[in-house]
Amino acid sequence: MSARATGATAARVIRQLRRDPRTIALVIVVPLMLIALFKWVFDGQPQTFDRIGGPLVGIFPLITMFLVTSITMLRERVTGTLERLMTMPLSKLDLLAGYGIAFAAVAAVQGAIVAGVSFLLLGLDVAGSELAVVALAVLNAVLGMALGLLASAFARTEFQAVQFMPAFIFPQLLLCGLFVPRAQMAPALEALSWALPMTYAYDALERVTVNGELGSRGIVDVIVVIAAALLSLTLAALTLRRRTP
Amino acid sequence: MDQTAQQVEASSAAIEVDGLEVVRGGKTVLPGISLRIGAGRVTGLLGPSGSGKTTLIRAIAGVQIVEAGRVAVLGAPAGTPALRSRVGYVTQAPSIYGDLTVGENLGYFGRIVGVETERIAEVIEMVGLGAEEHQVVGTLSGGQRSRASLATALLNRPELLLLDEPTVGLDPVLRAALWGTFAELAAAGTTLLVSSHVMDEASHCDSLLLLREGRIAFDGSPQLLRERTGSEDLEAAFLRLIERAEAGG
């Protein structure tokens, strides 16, 4: 592994994103718009907005980065740049770590802006530290990126990659406990939710936003999220083939 | 060829392929071919489209899954990690980032292969893209894009350059200029394997490899091809060769 190649890859991915200001605007504006929608949809029940809004600030980066990464990586595969990189003195880890650093940086900016607007302008109120919410948002973004890199291996076209979002992400969003407490779900679904990484991402956020602190269970959640991201990155590395049919 | 000549040829070969068999999409593209490609010269890999040129180049670059056979490149099995900084491979479709400028693309790949920044300006000049350095690749013409892709492979001065149809879509002036660059690189000791489906490009090569339906139809110098077929025009020579092969069964 080489710091030079990793750094070069991270800088290149960020430079590509900067060439596409509309995507950057969407990455920032869409979560803000949805959180504002939540605020006014639950106009009559501000406590519901606080309960859902806080975790949502931390979950959005996961969703955005999943989508952005799976499309970016798919483009690398389709345009032949991935094949070129695979013939060069670049380790797969350099490539994946470069992606990870670039998208974590984007997620930090996204998380900070979305959290800033939600807490300061929209009056979102959480029990714990706002900074902890942003930190968890960045961690979740890395998980989203890792899942996106893995998902991109199974898509042949951008149409397919976009469909992976409802296929991979929406069920996790429904089962993670954000909308309905997991204990109230059908037992089979509750059991399934234990196997989904977003459940742990949400649980950690809920502990910070409702209980006011992570606690030991929250730390276990964070460890599970990190492990899920690493597992996903390892599987993604296995899908990067130097030889193809 | 006598024993000594064979040994000399083998020792100066940059690429040695033995019994290479490749199946792609359920179809046998290379049915088991063997060949030698000499070091420090331009070898033209010619043949109609679908004859297996790209597959052979991919196997030599080490990116192709092969059924059987042995491919040795610069003395090591194709695709070994040590070869990644010694072999440059340019695919037929330009493989560079369309949303970055020419300079940014080369800057990125340059850092991957670890070359000094001055080298970037050098390769941009070599492919004649000096005026387009700050232009986003997506806005370049097809020919400019493939030259930018070629420049990337030149960055770390590879000992072996594998170029798949590098002159497609270029005007005659640029094509001549590129063949001039290839000759200069070969004179400086680089081995080049250049594929093309345009027979008149064969005259620029030191030696020729004619591929037809995955088999070698001819292996030798352009001069030998002319002599053997009694045709000065290389395109006509190739056609005559195929006619003979078909007549001979």
C-alpha cells in the first residue's frame, strides 16, 4: 500500500466531484429539503420531528454516499479506467482507501452543513452532542461508500446501479427502527434487522439523540458499523479483478 | 532456421507465447497460438476485425483470463506485479477520465506510476496535445482522446508498449506523426506491439504478425511478405496470402 497512490486517488475523486457542481448541490440541498419537509409535515408534533430528524441527519450521508460511490465506481468499470489502473503499480487497497478518504471528506462537509442548518435554523433538538451526530454521520458515510463499492460490482449499467438504492437501502431504512420501533415489527423482520448494518448505525444515533450519550451499547454499535464497512470493503476488493474474461 | 539462429531469436524476444488458448463469450478466439516478438522493434499486429488481435494483446497485458498456454513478457509470466511498471497497455477505447483535463488525468496516473512532474509536459508534447492540456477530456475529439490515453501509457517510459488500434480515427498527418513517435521509441530501445486493421500501416513496422481467425497467417518482415506474395502493395499481399491459405485448405 502506498500513501502517494492513496492520496492521489482521493484527490482525483474529489476533483471529479468538483467538476460536477450540480451533484454537489444535490448532495447538500436534498437532505436539507427532506429534513425541512419533515419539520413542517410534523408541524403539529414537534417531538416526532426531534425523534426522527436527529437520526436522519446521521443517516443521510450513508444513503448519498452509497448512491454516489456505486455510480462513480461503475463508471470506472465501464470506461476502462479501472482496467487501466489494474495494469498499473496500484494496489486495490490504495484505490479503495482513496475512495474512502474522498467520500468521507465529502460526507463531513455534507454532515456539517445539514446538521448546522437543522440544529440552528430548523430548531431541531437532540438530547446529546450535535458534534457526535456529525461524527456518526461521517462514519455512516464510510459505511455507505463501502456498501456502494460492493454493490457496483453487481451492476452492469447505471440504470441497475440506481435500482440498487431501493433494493439495498430502503429495506434497511424501514427495518432499522427509524419509523417503527423494531420490537413492534413482525418477529421475522425484527430478527432480520439484526443482520442489517443500518440497524446499528441508527441505534447509535438514537442513543445520542434520545438518551443523550452513546453508552456501552452505542459503542458496540459503532464497532459493528466499522466492522460492516471493513467487511464490505474486503468483499469489494475481491470483486476488483486484474484478469477478466 | 538453424539451432543458433533460433537461440539468438529466443534470447532477444520480449514476448514469448506458447500454445495460448483463449475463449471469450463461449467462443474460442485463440485456438492455441505460439509466437515470439522481438525486443526493441515495432511489431505490427494486423488482421481483420474479429481476428483476435485485442484478445492476444489483453493476454500479453495480463488482463485476460486464459484457458491454456504460456505467455512470458520480459522474462516473467504475463500479469505478474513486477511487470506493472515495465509494461504500458493502451486499450482501443480511450480509458481516461472524461471529467478531468488532459493535464489532470496525466497528473493522476503520473503519481500512480511515480514520475516527476516534468515528464507530464513531455508526454503531452509527444502526442501533440500541448494546446489541449487544460481542456476537459470529455470535450476533446475522438482522436485527441485516444492520444491522451496513449500519453498515459508513455509516462513511466515502459520497456514494452502494447497499443490496441492507436491510430483509429486519426487524420493522415497525425497518423504519420504517431508512427514516427513509435519508431523513435523503438530506436531508444522500447518494444512496441501495435495492432491495426489498416494494412497500409504495415509498412511502418519492423516486423509483422498477421492474424486471421485466431491463427497466425504470416510472421516476418514487410519485405518478406512482399517477396513471398510477389506484391508490392501490402494490402494486396495480405489478400493474396489469405487466398492461398484458403486454396491450400
